[in-house]
Amino acid sequence: MNAWAAVMEIRKRSPLIHNITNYVAMNTSANALLAIGASPVMAHAEEEMADMVSLASALVINIGTLSREWWVKSMCKAAEHAAKRGIPIVLDPVGAGATPDRTHTVRELVAATRPTIIRGNASEIVALCGDGARTKGVDSTESLPGCGGGRPVPLR
């Protein structure tokens, strides 16, 4: 299926996409989903995760705003329910490798839910693979020779 055919299919179905994302990406993510014909919802409250995921066609988790009390519990609960339902999970491991807590948290999410897609830069992916990569905020300090965009990278 080419890109335009995929967009047309999305417009035909208008799927609800549940996003748990950071403050910086929220508006842009919602508008991008609306532009291709999806229906975004930005829901973060732990109490509504099971219900919201039951309505969604996909779950997007962006760990840019990492707060154990508010965001991480919701991310884990939503990912658990999405995995049980068999809906796609897209994980953006923003800043993985920057701090031990951030790297540990995203590795736990990956191990527990096995996301369908991990959308990260080279440093974030290397950090997830356990190779001790460090990032500079959200900027990549690593490269993945021979691994262009969209190719599978084995996680340990």
C-alpha cells in the first residue's frame, strides 16, 4: 500500500488514536492526526486508561514528560490494556539514555508491552539496546551505521 492509499484508508475509518504525550508534542501530534483523518485523544489520567484504550484503534506513548506519579503509571496501564487488546502501540522513547531513570522506565515499558513501533533517534535506540549510549537531551549523539530509517533493530 502506498502512502496516499494509507491516508485514504485512515480517512475512511477515522480511527481514535489515544496519545499519552508530552506538553511540547501534544498540539502538533493532535493536528497531524487530524490532518490525515484520524481522531486524536490526549488522555493521561490513570483512572481512565482502561476505558480510553478500549475505545482506541492505537496507542501512542511519548515519554518526554516523565513523572512517575502522573505519566508513568498511566503509560504502563494503557500499554498493558493495549497489549491485551492487540492494538498497535507506538513508543517514542524521548531522551532514553539521558538519565538512568528515563532509560530504566522506557526499558520496562518495552519489556512489558513489546511495542509495535519504537520511534526514536539513534542515541535513544542504542540506549534501549543496552549499549550504554548517552543522549544530549533529545539530540542524538550516536549513529547506527547501515541501519537507515524504518529498519528493525534487535532489542536485548
